[in-house]
Amino acid sequence: MDQSITDLVRQIHDTPAKAVFYVAGGGAQVLTWLLSVPGASKTVLEARIPYGGGKSMAEILAKEPQTHACTLTAVDMACAAYRQAAHLSEFGVPILGVSCTCALATDRVKKGDHKVYVAVHDGASTRACRVHLAKGARARLDEDAVASRMVLRALASGCGLDASARALDLGLREPEHQNGAADGDAATPAFEQLQETVQSIGEPLQELLEGRVRSVEYSGGQVIVDAPRRGRVYLPGSFNPLHEGHKGLLAAALKTKEQSAGEGCFELSVGNPDKGLMSLEEAKRRVAQFVKAGLPLVVTQAPLFTLKSKLFSKSTFVIGYDTAIRLIMPKYYGGEVNMLLELTAMRHRGCSFLVAGRLDVEKAFKTMDDVELPEPLRDIGLFESISEELFRSDVSSTELRERGVVLPET
């Protein structure tokens, strides 16, 4: 392995970023390079090579690409890899989705160009690069080496190593080395020119409010866009304002589920069935509380638990006794049958509720044991209690607002 590649891989492994790789048609050597240098587990979360007549690619993208070797497919692959990286990592870890899709030399003569498309997605932006290779100028393995160097360069840029990335020699042919295409194809470029584009999204919360992304997560100084994580512990709320009871409840929930701090997150919905969408300014004010406190928060447009369960499958939602009572009221579903259907569907998605005790209107401390569940919901594991010994807090955001505690201006 070339020393320049070894040195760059070492630099990449020394950054905190973790990545998922999807490579198709070429670029697979980069996986060997990454795994050959000690420290690969600090960078590589997962790598897949989708082949098999297109079925594997369709599974990754959740659709059949119109063209496999093109910029659009490379970007879609990188975004899918990014979402998988979120699923495989803890809150607060910087993540990347990296992709490569190619049409390279094979065991038959290609009519079209030999080409490489690479993309890296970090949530806020997508970098894509492409190059058409001179046909007949290299063997298949050498073309794959060019593609692999392009992937490594894109990964390094995504890790913040821009100067080192630019210094990597991609092995492209310069104009003075070109004598035309070996097969006389007039469409072959006069030289191999790398073309790069960067596409950034707008204000993430505005994108969420306008429905272009499903979630915006703030954790560990990272902003994770449109990558809802499955199988976590979520504490939903309006957080107006955030208080110590919220923090203690999430900690107790994680202890009850025997999960690490990196598996739990607060969840704020900017949508309300009665009030509509929250303003951008108000959403920013509520988010600012968590950023300042260094606490993980995911913002969605999912006000109902049925919607949250579709977004965060196999997850546990932490609620209070009062919310549990409302959750099983048929009037909110248009009848008991609909209620049972909705809640059992949530369970089939692998979701459940962890319920903390709360004071009722008569100032009596009530727990899930005081809730009379309909018989079809009793034995499906939908509800679990947090013990009073582990958590009890009688403070509420409503009481704090009544005492004049309000959110600071952003």
C-alpha cells in the first residue's frame, strides 16, 4: 500500500468521525486500505458492496435507481449510508455516509464511458465528485485504484482533513499524457478531469418546518439531519422550559432499560394537533436550552405517538402517569377499536412506553399500577413502570411558567 495512503488513513482514524460505506461497481480497495491500518474500528461502522442484479441496491435505497452509475445515485447511496451510520452509532458521535458507484472495465467491451461517482454526506451538506476515465488506458484493478483514491479523498474531506485530502494523488492522467482514446471513441474526454460539487441544506429547523426533512438532532455539538435513530429511549415533551425533572427522568429511564447515556435523547415536536406548527423562532429558543446544557435533542414534526413510533421504530418512549391516562382514552382515536388498533400497531413496530409516577389533580402520587388497562393491552408489553425509588419529581413546566420561569431569548 502506498505510503501516502497509509498516512492519510492514519489521519482519518485519528478523527472522531464514524462512517458507513456503500460501494458498487468499483472503489472496493479503499475498504482494504482502511482496515489494514490499525484503528479501523474508530472509523468504519459498516461497509456494503451492493451487487446481485440490482436487488441489493434497491434494498439500500428503498427504490430502484434509474441509472446505477451517476451522481444522483451516488448521492442517494451516501444519504442512505448516513442514515445507517446514525442507527449504528450513539448520540453525539459525528457520522458520515460515503458512497461510490462506477462503470469500469469488465470482461466485455463497454460502449459507454468508464466513469466513477463518489459522494460523502454529513447531514448538512453533500460533496459529490465524478470523473470519466480514458478507456483502454488501465486494467480493471488500476481503474478501481483510482476510484478507491477518490473515495479516500472524499472521506478525508468529510473528516475535516481538507488539506491532506487535496494532497492525495488520485492517479488521473494529465493532458500531456493523453494520445486520444485507445478505441477511437470520440466521446472520451481529452484528459481525466475531476469535477466536484457541494450542495448544502438551508437552516435545518426551517427545512423541518417545511417538511423537507423528518428530524433534526442536536447532540455532542453535532447537527444530525433527517436520520431518525431506531431502538433508542426518547423522552418527548414541550420543554417550556426544560428543567431538572426532565433530566432526572431520562437518566432514570436509561437505568431502568439498562442502556448507556448515549442511547437516550429528548424529543420535541414542532407540530401540535390543536395549535399547528411552532414558529422557527420559538423552535430555536427551545433547542437552545439543550445545546447550552449539552443535552441530546431530536426535533420532529410528529406530535402523536403513533407518528413517533413510525419515525423511531423499536424505541421506548418515556412518559408520565398523566400522559398514560390520556393515551388510552378512546375519544382521542374516534373509539375504542381504533385505539386498540393504533396501540397494538405501535407494539408491532417494536415500540413501548416507560411510565413515571406523577401527582394527580388531588395531589396523590399515581403510577402505572393505578391505570386500568383494556384487556387487549395488558399482556403485550406496551407499558412498563419506573419505580418511585428510582425517580420522583413533582415539578412541572406549567408550574415553573406560573412562577415566572420562561425561556431566554435567543
